[in-house]
Amino acid sequence: MKHTDIKQVLLSADMVGSEVVVCGWVRTFRDSAQVAFLELSDGTSFRKLQVVIDKSALQPDPETTKLGASVAVKGTVVKAYKGDGNELNAKEVALLGKCPPEYPIQKKRTTLEFLRGIPHLRLRTNTFAAVFRVRSVAAQAIHRYFHEHGYYYINAPLITASDCEGAGEMFRVTTQPWNAAAESEREYFKNDFFGVKAGLSVSGQLEGEVAATALGKIYTFGPSFRAENSNTTRHLAEFWHVEPEIAFAELPDVIEIAEDMLRYLVRAVLAECPDELKFFDTFAEKGLIEKLSAVADSDFAVCTYTEAIAILEKQNAHFQFPVKWGSDLQSEHEKYLTEVVFKRPVFVTDYPKEIKSFYMKQNADGKTVAATDLLVPGIGEIIGGSEREADLGKLRQAMVARGMDEAAYRQYLDLRRFGSVPHGGFGLGFERFVMYCTGMENIRDVTLFPRAVKYIP
């Protein structure tokens, strides 16, 4: 259907006086003796288009005025009577799709919790339409950043025979019937589709390292899957991952790239989503724009894990989970570091090797690895990265200590056998970044159809 986007009609001064056709969903209807007003949204902008109906010249079908109905309107673009932008004087209003009175998007019950129960309709609200416009802008900015900096975009497989994190939190991929019988595990998988045990990927990192050791600088951007029993506001079973991998890079290089990328993404959202951010600043998180502007313009802090523990131990009496060297940081610790101590994002580096993944470079002290987590106010960890272990012997040693099967990682080990180089990378949880930019408090509200433990609406 030939029509003009509402965003273009609203913002273009050159369109005043033009006759156009717009399509959209009815958001409000106001009536008076001589004039009626429709407010339409087609999803292209945060602002809605006001359609003015002169009832002496046009009597619209009552179905075209119902909340949620879809309509096509032909009319003349005029300067808005109040405020900035344009509105439309209607000549014709045609019904495209009826909407009955039981339409669930009603002001009296549109809580976020209620809307999670109707994920197929919730994008028609201001909140979720704004979330997904921000998400789209952020995704485009990710591709733009890496393209401008000479990275190659790689598509890592979603089905894999190896567990990148070594934590056993993979979803099994199988075509075997639910009651398949086998004398052994080997026999079971021999009869399966791939002939071996396969699962959904928890990360594209291992394949990314393969590409980086040939192409130099690469990134992957796609879904990851983790069968982690974490029913929290920050965890999903299916989430999107941004994972650059860089050859000839050490931990300081990884930190520099991660900081530069994050600032770039925040600046893009600030520049391209001003109306959405004003809305979130008002209704989701007071001071959101100020927070994002500070991130875009400030340098991030850096401290070692050992330094962070020393700071936190002084506050142990106030924490639900007291810390000591060797313990993992909890949300309350991350919040204290970012919001009280540093008052900005902070890279925590050089974690104990026992609480980090097998592939991270072992430091000379024998106790820590060259890893970093970027903690941000309000969210906590948003990026995790490291320099990778390039020494074949040390990598094997780490795998043996964890009881890992070397045969499943033969290709990964070969990268250390044939021209090994220092290299590193990081992963950005994309949904957590969108939460950070919008002030949304539940990760299930920034993905289209959230998948979590015991939850698949």
C-alpha cells in the first residue's frame, strides 16, 4: 500500500500543503460538535500524528475511531495548531482492520507485568515501541562501529559440540525421541542427528578466535543460549551477544576497545533517540539522560580485583553477602563500586583463576588471570573480557584442572600449536546494554519474546 511514514509527515516542513496517505493504529479519539481528532501511530516515531476531521465535510465510520483499529487516512499536511511539527487535515478515513472493545491495551491495566503476558501486542504501547526503537539504533551502531574500525563480521554457528565456558550449561540439540533407549551414552549419540553430543552455543568466542587468528579483527553479533537456572531480572536463557576478537592484543588493548565501543554506542543512542530517552527519563529512570551523557564524555575507572576486594571488605557489615579474596562479586558489590566508590563505569581486572574461564591468560603470579569485567551503575556487569591464553601448555593445564575433554577442543588447541599469538576479546550482553540505555529494570522487557527458566510466553 502506497503511503507516507508518519515520522516524515511530522517532521518535514517541506510537506506542508502536500496531500498524503498515512496508515496507522488509532491511539486516541476525541470528539466535539464540529471537529473530531484521531491520534495515529505507525511505529516510525515516538510522536503520534494528529488527524483533524471536519465533521461538516466528513463523517468517518465509527469503527475507524476505536482504540487499536488500523486505518488509512488521506489528507493535507498542515502546520500543527499547537506545538511543533505538522498534523493532517483528513479528506478520507478508511478502515483497514477492526478492533473490538476487548482490546487488551487499556490505560487502566497496562502494567509491565500485565504486558509481559501479551508479548505479541505490547509493542503497541509507548514504552515498548520506544524500547525497540532504541534497541534497533543500538544494533545498527554496533555494526557501524566495528565496520568503521576495520573489523570483519563473522557468523558463528549456533549448534556446537563444545562448551565455550566449560560450565555445562548447554541446551542439548537432538532428534532422538523422548523415550529413546541406548546401552550407553556413546550409543545414544551415535544414533542422533549429528552422531555426537551437540548443544546450542553459549558463545561465539571459540569460533571468533579461529577467525581472528586469520583475519586479525572480527566480531560476532548473534544469539547465545544458556541453560542457567537463574530466574532474575538480569538473566535470560536466550540473549544476544556482541563478541569482538582481536589478534595481537593484550588486556590493556581489550579494555581500551571496550571503553571506546561503549561510549560510541551511548553517543549514537543519545543522538538518534532523543524523544525516546526523554520519555524514559520521565517514566523509567530519573536522570537517565544525564547518566548516559556522563558515560559518553568521561573516562572509565580501572581497578584490580584485589583492590576492589580491599575496598569492599571495609563494608562487609553492610552487605548481605560479605566478600573475601576468592569470592565472586555479587550485584550489591558491583553497585557499591560503581555508584558509591567510583561514581562511573569501572573495569575490574585480574580475577582469581578459579572463578574465571579456562581460556583466560594466566598471570605471572600464578593466582590470577588477565580478565576484566566492566561494571556500570544500575546494571552491574555489562561486559566480560580477557586476554586469551596463548601458551599451549598452560591452556592444557587449565583444561586438565577442570576435567575437560581435550578431544572436544582439538581445533581450539591447534590455534596454539600453529602460529600462536597474543589475542583477546570481550562479550557485551546486548539486552543488558539496552536496559542501561532505557532504564528498564527487567531484562524480559527489552527482548521481543523473552526465554527464561520456566518462562516461554
